[in-house]
Amino acid sequence: MNQYDVIVIGGGVSGLSASIYTSRSFLKTLNIAGFPAGGQLMWTTEVENFPGFPEGIMGPDLIENMRKQAIKFGTSFIDENVVSISGSYSEGFVVKSESNQEFHAKSIIISVGSNPKKLNAPGEDKLSARGVSYCAVCDGAFFKEKEVAVVGGGDSAMEEANYLSKYASTVHVLVRGTEENMKASAIMLDKAKKNPKVKFHFETQIKEIKGDKFVESVDVTTSDRSTLNLPLSAVFVAIGWKPNTDFLGNLVAKDELGYIKVTNQTNTSVEGVFVSGDSADPRYRQAITAAGTGAMAAIDVERFLSH
């Protein structure tokens, strides 16, 4: 029987951080990393804000380094997706993978992250990480004195627009609906409207994102159904995120958006099941915060099992 002290579900920066800590604490650790493994950083080019890399590091290289570090301390890896978790701490947990393999553990760390909601516009996937971004804090500094766009009408979009104005010459905010129907709170909208670098385009939708190697412009449809081309260097999509927690069913308590509820530090509503990273964090969504909560979850697991 495949029996482990802890199974970490997720091969991104949070799950890898957790695996390094648990295996270094001599807990028999299996990381079921997902397929494709690596999380959001596998689609990120240069990461400039992860401590310890003054010249920056490519996202896939950071993931590879962390995975090698986890393997060094004894973590086993399987690059598959998990389809179900059953059992309890008293009976033991059973984790089933896509290939119908079953793995048994005394404890679980869920580190499955979240994915940005996409526009599904032509050119979006092709130019992802080449001007199409889902994180202003991560990528905004690459576009100093450039014209960029933010897509969305909620508080997150307003926050992204104001943040990007520190770097960009102009931030075009593309809102699908009217100003009256925007989801953003009045205070966030007012702050963005008062920003001299932010320009709003209401009743506007992206028709196509254009560019050869990098974003060069976008075609948008306007309220009168005409097409307008905006020369841009980047498109920041801010229409929401979806945590990858559907496979859990009702195993643990989740909020209305699907984020796992935390009862105490990294504990979930189920004894022996812990959570780290973006699947419990709708606010920060940074590699360093995900890595930090991965370490926290591992420490909590080690203390839980030792007691």
C-alpha cells in the first residue's frame, strides 16, 4: 500500500515549499503535482520580485530549482491530477489520481492554486506572458512609459489600473458594461477616475489581441458596434480568478467563490487536512506569499502529527 505521512496536492511554488519543509522534517512525503505540473509560474517569464534572485529568475527555472530541492530531501513526485480525496484522520485519507492509483496518508496539504478567468479572445493564449498578463504587481514594471490596458469593471481592475499608472504612460480600462452597471465600489471607481493616467472605455470588448512575438495592439468593439484598434504594449486581464477546488466536492468548507476556508492558520474544516497558497488566498496571489503559506502548512502538519 502506498502509505505516506503527508500528501501534498499541487506542484506549484506553494506545494513545493510545503514538500521541502515536510520531507526535511523526515515526514514521508508524496507530492501529486498535477498535469502539467508547476502552477502559474510555468507560464511566467522573468520573476523579478522573488527574494534571493537580484537579477531575476525565469518562472520555470524557479519551479525546477524548488522541485530539485524537495527531491533532495526525499519527496516523491507524481505528475497527475487528483480526482478525489476521501477518508478522515482517524481512518486515514485516500487520494485517487487520474490514472486510478490510490495513495494513503495520515495528513493532506492542499496547494492547488487558482487560475485567472480568461477572455477567450483570439491572441490571448499565444501572447500570454508576452504582454498578456493576469497580475499587475508581477508584470507592471516591465512596461514603463508604455500604453497598457486593463480589462474588467470590478475593484480588482480598478486596483490594477491605479497600480499600473506608476509605470505606464497611459492605462486604458476596457469595461464591457456601462459606467452605471460597473461592479467596482464607488470609492475604488472614483480613485481610478481621478487618476490622470487612467482612461475609461465603457461598453467595450476586446475582439482580438494582436502581435507577432509580443502584444502590439488590440481590436475592440465599441457601443456602436464599430471596431477600434488601440496600440498597446500589454493587456492585463482582471475579470476574476477561480480556485482549482472543484474536485474536492464537500470534503472541506469553501466560500461562495470556491476558496477553501481557513479555521486557524492553515487548518481547514477537516482535521488533518491543511491548505496553502492561492486556493485559500483571493487577495495576495504572489509567489512569495504562496511559498510562505506552504512552509506554514508544513510546520502545522509536522506539529499536528507529532502531537
